[in-house]
Amino acid sequence: MRKISFVFPLIAMFACLAQLNAQDSFINPPNVVFIYADDIGIGDFSCYGATEFQTPNVDRAAEEGIKFTNVHSAASVCTPSRYAMLMGEYAWRRRGTDVTGGDAAMIIQPDRYTLADLFKQVGYETGIVGKWGLGLGDKAGAQNWNEQFSPGLRDLGFDYSFIMATDGAHVPCVFLENDAVVNTEHNDSIEVNYNRNFHDKPSGRTNPELLNVKPSFGHDQGIVNGISRIGYMQGGEKALWNDREISKVLTEKAISYIESQHTKPFFLYFATHDAHVPRVPGNEFAGKSGMGPRGDSILEFDWSVGQIMNRLRELGLENNTLIVISSDNGPVINDGYNDMAMEMLGEHTPGGVYRGGKYSSFEAGTRVPCIWRWPLAVSPGESDALLCQMDWFATFAQMLGATLPEGAAPDSESLLSAWKGETSKGREWLVLQNQQNNLAITNGEWKYIPPAEGPFLNKNSNIEIGNRNEPQLYNLKEDARERKNLAKQEAQLTIEIDKELRRIVDNRYGLPL
């Protein structure tokens, strides 16, 4: 499939937008800003029930928009959930979409049609700031970090990019702007190796006395800024980020992009690092939550949301900008660093009332916070419609009057009325993916987890992943915590739902048979 590069006439777009709601009066197509949290659960914001600390900026967005209570990421780990969101396709349909390292090749090929391509098709400027995590270059482990990458994010529809290759736990610990490492020097080349350390370089395993943040499991290889990471790197001293300033730098870059584009429609994918490990909050937030670095990082995320919202208001853009706030997967407390997150958790429940968390087939693995704030077109409210981030793709195509090329976003469903809060009817069925790529399926009332290989418990993070050698069936309306397995009691229903899961899996293109 060849990527479409034409620009949809804006006058036609205005007509499509005007039809969204007879009472709406669009002067310009809406700007769209995704603010994507990392490893933040549905119970981590005060508007979703957190009481140990407050998140006033996220709360304000929820009060002025729609707060969703049954939105899911497509997977309970980052790489497949982000892939599904950007491609409108279940990640388990594609090989190589497991969690990536910093030296992974680009998972999305340049000829694939992405969400960014959709916005470009209808005349938007497109930008990404923050965590990427979907690979760079065309060959794993062979990247030249001292030259501009090709293929890169510009080949996937993003006019501008300022990113971390993956996350703070992986090397290289540098920012890339428009597919090139920031602040590189010719006489200090960057080298990255995920197989072995460089000669005479310390590691977290061999030199723990050099660490400011101690690993709890794994994460004990190359040391950068007093933190041991996954993988090894050397060189690029001036290019290294300051972990305590990551959120500040990314937020400033996101605001700078908004300022540079404020006279024309733009799409910004702002993928924050909070609250992924290693959690090193800025000085303004360190110690402020009373719950250690994880809680402080959530406060820092809330600050980022406030900075974006305030700048949009100052630029006169807030009424016709759709802000989407969500998270890539459910929460995790101990994820490789001993930062006292578990010991200081107190009464806080990051997954809300739900079982599991990051990596899990249970609800807290993929049921994530989600808010849509768009004053010009969305009335404040709350929705329990069953929805998925993967559906943003087809929904925006409908909203913007764009025709998707054949094969694009095959699993994405256009559900604009549900996202605008006009109906509580969402998806009929949604397939979800856990750490071992095992699948589950839900219709919002029933949740079915088929027999699957793999551990039931992730012992490192102490999260119930949910793999069992027997079928599991839960009634989410009566048993939100997924404690009462009804598979034997509801044997016929279990069989029927299993058939539905197999039908979706066997249907390669995710379309009705």
C-alpha cells in the first residue's frame, strides 16, 4: 500500500465539521492535542477517586469535558498499546510489536498509513514530543546515533519530532529532534550496545556504590547520571539528558510547538515520561506528594497538563482545541527501581477498584483514565461507554471527513457520538492483550480470559497477570474486581464468547465476516 500524500481541501473539511453538531459554529478545524501519560492508572487522579494527593489540572479538564470510565488501551504494556493507537490495528496481528529496547528497528514501516498521516491528509501540521518506543532506523542494533535517522518519524507523518528513543530506563539517554540526536559532537560519538558493556565502563551490577537510584530487579547495566539502565552506552556527554529535567524539557518543547503552529490547525502527540521508571521528578515536585517519587511524578504530569491548557488559553485556542488525556497502560508500583513506591503507597489504589495493573489481562491493565475536553463541541459529562484508544483513528477520520486508504486502521471503529458523550453505546467487543501477548475479550459486561500459558503473577512487580490453564469469565457489572470466575457456572456463555474471540482473531483485517 502506498501512502497518500494529498491534502484534503479545507473548505470540504469545514463542511464536514459543521455537520458534527448543528449548534457548533466552527471557524477553523479543531486543533488536537494528545497528552499521554506513562504507567498511570485509572485510580491515580483525584477526579477518578484518588484522595492521597490532588491533580487539579487533570480535574479541571475532566470538569470541563467528558470523563470516561471504561476506556481501554489495546494492550497492558507500552509498545503494543502505542502501536495500536497510532495504527488503528491490534498489535498482536503484527510480529515484532513486543516491548522494544532503545536499539530496536522501526516497527512501523514508512509505507504504512499512520494517525499522523491522517491529520496530514486533511491539512494539519503534525508533531510528536516525548516518549516514542516504537524503534528507529531500518535495522535493530545497527543505528548510527551520530547521524540523522532514515527512516525516521518524518517518514511516519510527523512534520516535527522531539523524542526519547524509548524511555528513561533504556539507553541511549538522549533526546532526538527531527530524527537526529540533540547536542551531538563529532569528537564524542555515541555508541549503544544491548549485548555487552564497553571496556572499563562501570555498571549497576558491578559498581552499585556509584548509583543514586538503586535497581530492585534488572535495570543494572550501563550507568548514566548515577542511574543504571537497561543496555550500555558511551560517548555523547553533552547530549545526555538530565533525568530531573525530562518533564520540564518535554513540556517546554510541546508548548513551543503549539506556539509555532497556533495560526493553523495542528495535531500534537505529547507522550510524557511520567510516571515511568526511573522516577526522578523535578525539584519543584520532589517530596510534594507524600508518596515518594511515583506520586511526585503524577503531580508533575498534572503540572504538564496545566501548562499546556494555560498556554492554549493565552493563545486564544482553548475553545477549539480537543485535548485528550489518557495513559498507555495501567499502573505499576515496583518496576525495576527501589524508589519506595510500594512502601509509601498508603491507602492509594492506582488501579482504582480494578484487579491487576500493567502487564495484566485483568481490568487495571488496560482500563485507563481518559478525558476529552473540547469546549466548542463537547459538553461536560461522564461516560461508561466501552471504548478503546485504537478507535481514535477511525473516529478522527469521520470527524474530519477523510476517506481512509484501503487497509488503513483495520481494527479501528468510528464512534464519534460516543466520544462526544452523545451516546453510551460504544464497542460491541474489544480484544485486549497482556504481557505474554495472551488475549482477553470484553463487551463491557462480560470479560473472558481463555486458558493461556505463562505466569499468573509477575513476581518482580507483584502484579497478577492473569494467565491460567483454565477459562475465566467475569461479570464486570456485578464483579468489577474480577474475583468470581463464572466460567463453569456459565459454560454455554463461555463457549459463545470464546467463539467470538476466535472469530475476531481469525479475521485478519478486523472487519465483519
